[in-house]
Amino acid sequence: MTLRDLIETKRDGGHISAAEWRNFTRDVAAGTLPDYQIAALLMAIYFRGLDGDETVALMEGMLHSGRTLDLRHLATGRVDKHSTGGVGDKVSLVLAPLVASCGVVVPMMSGRGLGHTGGTLDKLESIPGFNTRLTLARATAQIEQLGCALIGQTGEIAPADKTLYALRDATATVEVIPLIAASIMSKKLAESLTGLVIDVKTGAGAFLSNQVDSITLAQTMIGLGARHHCPVVALLTNMDSPLGIACGNANEVEEAIDALKGGGPPDLRELTLRLGTEMLLLAHAAPDAVAARAQLEQAIDSGAALEKFRDIIDAQGGESRVCDEPELLLPQPAMRVPYLATKDGIVQRIDPRAIGKGITAMGGGRSGMTDILDPSVGLRITAKPGDAVQRGDMLATIEARDALCAAAGRAALDAALVIGDESVAPVVLVSHRITAAGVEQLA
């Protein structure tokens, strides 16, 4: 079949065979297909979906469209973590060095911003000199030495997915369970993992806003992992408001460094420890959850986690003094503008999707594939849903490069932050734990 035939088949709700998906991903990786036709197929998938066999075939086609990171010679457990995307989600920056400092190999392959959500690579690249574009050979050598590398998807690893990922972002075809699952698992299975933990965001700021869809996504990825003998644990986590305080790029790196020093917002610390506990258990690095959490807390308290991050930054060409003086070495905004409450009341909600779109409007995210980010801009939102506030109280700080940028940040906060009179129920940070054995609702 030609690509036009595939578009027509999927447009009409038909089934595309494994061989056709294999040929399609091969041609995407080779760069021989026009973007406009790939985009048309993505839109057809957006409306028609993929069945289980098609999802497996697309994932395996992307997985085998390039090379893999072969770490099977390492005796230690090899565990990665992936988030399905959120606003203010800088967990990976804290979690990777933290878990690696506990003796687990963490070959963390991350992505760039997608839709309204931020990207770990964009945040890391706000560190002067930090290189996320490592070859497989260099990444392997670093992992052998340090137990961790924080890398992006090169042309060597799942190159078909790299193209599709960028086009999904540019064509608003992100929120499709089979495409999300196939994209994530094609990259993660290329790391020869012995386990994978997935942070499945659910709520207003997630790509999938309801729990039923989020659980389906988790189960889809667990099934794909099982086909390749990689156990997957998923936690459903709340994305009805931004995670932590900082939202942007450089400001999130600064907050992550604070967390590695034992500070940082409580929700960021708690989610990091919950995910890290699952990683240590999958790696058989702790006998139980209580011991795993204690080990992670000790790594933070002793400074081992921060030292591991410093070593990773050094190894990847970055300025590791950022761990000591982030405010001096990270890009800083030209202006900081306070955002104040206009009336008395209780913070009802802080819409993360509006915040994410606002950061893009400020220049901190992409609206097109070739956009260049300004890592210095962003928002620091100190208010949380349920907070009682009075008129004139500081709710957030707008970090901008000029007045126009600041106006975009203010507009985002105006749209996102609602103050009313009703009390607000406490946020449940982690609602479900999902494994191959089933779905567990947490207290």
C-alpha cells in the first residue's frame, strides 16, 4: 500500500497490517515520506484510533527503526521512569540522580516539550553547556561509569518515533492512547531495561483528563512491556494543578536542585520518593517499600543524590557549579513581576493547561517544530488550591524578558487562577498503583 492508501484505510476505520506498519516506520525513519501525509495519517488515527494489534505493530516498528542501548552486560538492575506529561513536572531531574545514587542503573531517555507540557530535555539544556545529544556509545560509557545518563532521543534510537513525536506536537494529535503508549514504549524498550515506572498524569493538565482513560493507557503500556519481558509499574498522579512552584525551564532546574538538597515543595518531594520507591523495588535494590524510601531519603540527606547530579552534569559537558549557585549560572529573566490576589477568598483551582499554554506564549514552550525556547521565562506559583487569601496577597511571580512577555504571563494566570468562597478538598497526589496483577486504589 502507498501512504495515501494507509491514510484512506485509517480514515475509514480500517485495519493496517503489521507489515504495513513496519514499512511505514521504516520509511518515516528514512525521511522519504512527506510531512503532510504523515500528519494526515496521524489525524486519521486521532479520530479512528488503533486496535491492540496495530498498537503493538506501530510500537515495534518504531522500536526497530533504529538501534538500541544495549546494557545487558551490566549486572545491576536497569530501571527508568517516564511521565506522560504535566506542568511544573521536574521530577525526572531529581529522580534520576537520586535513584542512581542508590546503586540502580538509570538510563533516562527523555523528551522535549509536547503540547502544553514541558520537556525534561529543554529544562536540562538551560544548564550552560549541558549536552543531551549523546551517541549510544558515549551514553553507554557514561552509564557504565556513573550509573546514569540524561539523554535525548538521537537519530540512532527509534528515529521513526522522533519524527512522529514532533509532528504530533505540531498537529495537535497528542491525546491518543495508542500513539502515547507506542511512543513511550518504543523508546523505553530501546534501553534494555529490567523495569520501568510510569507516572501517568490524570486531571485537567494531563493529556488524558479522566481516570478511566489514564488507567487504560497504563494497562496498554504494561501489556507492551510484558511482550518484551520488561515489568512495568504505573502510578496515577494528580495533574489538576501544576506540580511544585516553578513552571518553565531554568526555574524548574533551580527547584530540582533545591529538592536534591532536601528542600523544594512538599508535593515534588513526595512524588519523587513514591516513584523512586517503585524503581528501587523493581531493581531489587531494597527488600520492601519502607526500606526503599528510607534509602532514598538517606541519599538526599547525605548529599549523595546532589553529588550524583553534579557528576552527571560534568560528564555531559555542563557547568556543575550550577548545583551550588543556580541563581548565578542559570538563565535569569530580565524582569520579575508580582501577581497579586484581587479579592479575598479561597483558591478554587489553578488550571495547569492554561499555565502551560501561557508559558508557551511567553516563549518558554513551542508552538511549532522549529521554535527556539527562552529558558529564562516562566511562572512561580506559590498559591495552591484550598489556600485562603486576601486581596493584595502574593499568588505568583511572573518571570519575563519584556513587558509583552509579562503580559502573556499575567493573562495565563488570570485564566488559570480562580478565587471563590467554597472550601476545597485536599488533593490526592497518587490515586492508583497499576501492575500486571491489576489496579490498586490507594488510600
